[in-house]
Amino acid sequence: MSEVTRRFLEYVGYDTQSREGQEKIPSTGRQLVLAKKLAEELEGMGAENVRITGQGYVYASIPANTDRKAPVLGFVAHMDTVPSFSGTDIKPRLIGEYDGEDICLNEGLNIWMKTEDFPELKNSKGQTLIVTDGTTLLGADDKAGIAEIITMAQWFLTHPEVEHGKICIGFTPDEEIGRGADGFDVEAFGADVAYTVDGGVLGELMYENFNGASGKVTIHGRNIHPGNGKGQMKNALLMGMEFQALLPAFENPMYTEGYEGFFHLDAMSGCVEEAKMDYIIRDHDRDKFEQKKRIFARAAEFMNQKYGEGTVDACVKDTYYNMKEKIEPHMYLIQKARASMEKLGIEPLIIPIRGGTDGARLSYMGLPCPNICTGGHNFHGKYEYITVEAMEKVTELLIEITKSFVS
Ligand SMILES: [Zn+2]
């Protein structure tokens, strides 16, 4: 069994599910158990300056072994798994020489992964798949990233003849609840530039994500006995529907893809007296993003003109920005990753992320940080899988990228 596979199978045995709504980092103590294990492993293989912060971040470095010029290069992955699906007692199963047919994940519970639902399974025909038993997720997101980074580190530590610049390694808690960057100390980490290894299918390379804002709308109605409602009642629910109708109908997740942004009504509750609506606003393009926020504010203004000042409170707050503008001055990060992929026969898939990443936040914290693939599929659920071949390839990719930074 390859080193990266052995490590991956070991790490998924650690339950590191994070939890929403916690103030402290890490949100769950169990993430610290894996943090400790990873720190020991890095220490044991000879990495330097290995430490775990009070919040459970693991940092380590491998010193440069060349006088030639190279930026300090970082690799970042996250230790937690998503709160919304069980990560307890994961039983990974290897399927060697996969035949490209439907896979029974769990006989007792009759859980199948069908090629009809996941046609890309066929692309893994002949490879060794790692699947779940249908009751948990697999945790390739992002323990595959961790296994690949550590195996890359070990490779450099056992190949001192290969020149490389300083390599920094960072493992974060709580990425899945959007807090992986909160306690990340860019300066202490020490890298000039970095990659998160947290993408999906082999070849993925991402440096554009949405600009994101949240919109909280509160509508103040006036309840009165419906028999006496004429000229008196203001129905917050109906006004909420009217507010939504003022937004562009097709700029909605149901009708958008690629670089198209949207307004998404995520939750709505209320009664005649008061209604609340939670929105998220997204667009890759900063100007269009700002325009969307203006449209949102104007809808509220219109409602207030029509129904009286103070009827609609619309509060919009930016949550994250597209990392593109922070990566663009460092496009060699993309060029080097792409060239390394091509050298290894991996087809680069450069796609915009329709969401945010910790790398985007790190990019705004001063660490330009695009995202590269782990090789995994179907993250966040029981159909998650990865192939041994993809993990081995990504490990080679990380080695190749690191080598390419020496000039
Ligand atoms: Zn992830």
C-alpha cells in the first residue's frame, strides 16, 4: 500500500466533525486529537518548528536546501469534516480494479452508488476506489489533502538531493463552518504564497470565487382584526413577497451557473405583524456584486416609499471577496500549477468556485492562496469517494509544483 493511502486510511479513523454555533476554535475538541497526531508525525519525520496553537492550528516547515531563489511556499489543508453528515466511525472500503459498475455500499441497508447517478464513476474504471459503508461520509475532504501534503513533505525530507525552497505546512480546524481562516496566523505560518489542497476531482485548479454578502430583511407589518383591515392592515408576509418580486427573477441559484451571480432567499419566517427574510448575494464580478447590493437596497427603499418609512429594514453585510484580484499579481501560482499538471499528464480544470474558500480569506489576509485538487468526489455525504491513483498523483503534483518554484 502506498504511503499516501496508508496515511489517508489512518486519518479518516479520527472523528473530526466540526460544529456550528460554537464560539471557541476549534468548535469540537476531537479535532485536537488529530492535530496532535499530525504534529507528532511531522516531528517524527524531521519537519522543523512543528507546533500546535491553542486553537488547534498545526504549523510546520521544511527548510530550504538550496541557495537558489525560491519564494517560501505554503500548503494548507483542513482537519475537520462537515457538521451536516456523520463523520463518526468511518469504515473506508477499498475496491481494487473497479469494474465501472454500480457499487453496493451497504448490503444490510441496501445503499448503492449507481453509475446512473454518478456517471463520472466510469472514469475510475480499473483504479482502486475508496468508498464509505453508506452510513458516514468518507472524509477525503480534506484528509486526502492532509495525507498528500504530509507524504509530499516526507518525500522531500528523504530526497535531500532534490532542491527546494522553504516549505510551510498548515492544517486548520473548522474550515467547514467557515472559520478555518479566523485563527490562522499568516505571519507565524511564514509563507509568501500558498495553495489550499482542498478541491475535488483530479486537475481542479481554482483561483476565482464569489464575492459574498448576506442580506437580512425585517419587515414590520401592522396586524389588526381582518374584519377591520381595510386601510389599516399592513401584512408583513405579503410585503415580503413583494420585496422578493422586486429582485431580478432569473438572478437566482435555480437559473444560474458558471460566472452568473444571484440573490438567494435562504430562509423566510413571519406572520402579519413581522416577517424576516435571510438572503445571500453572490457574484464573481465585483462591479456586478456592488450593483446587486444596490438593487437590494433600492428594493427596500421602494417598499418604504410605498408603505411608510421604517417598514422594511434591509441590512447587507459583506462576508468574503473573490480572491482573483489578490491572485492576479501572482499569476505564476496558476501557471506553475498548470504546467506541473501538464507535465504529469493531468488535464487542468480551471473553474470558478461558486462559493467561498478559506484560501480566499487567506488571500485577503496577505497570503495569496489558490486551491488545488485532492482527487476526491461527492464531498459532504455518503457517496464521497476517492481513488488511490488520484491521491498518488496529487502527491506527485505537490512535489512537482514545489520543485518548479526554484529558479
Ligand atoms: Zn474541504
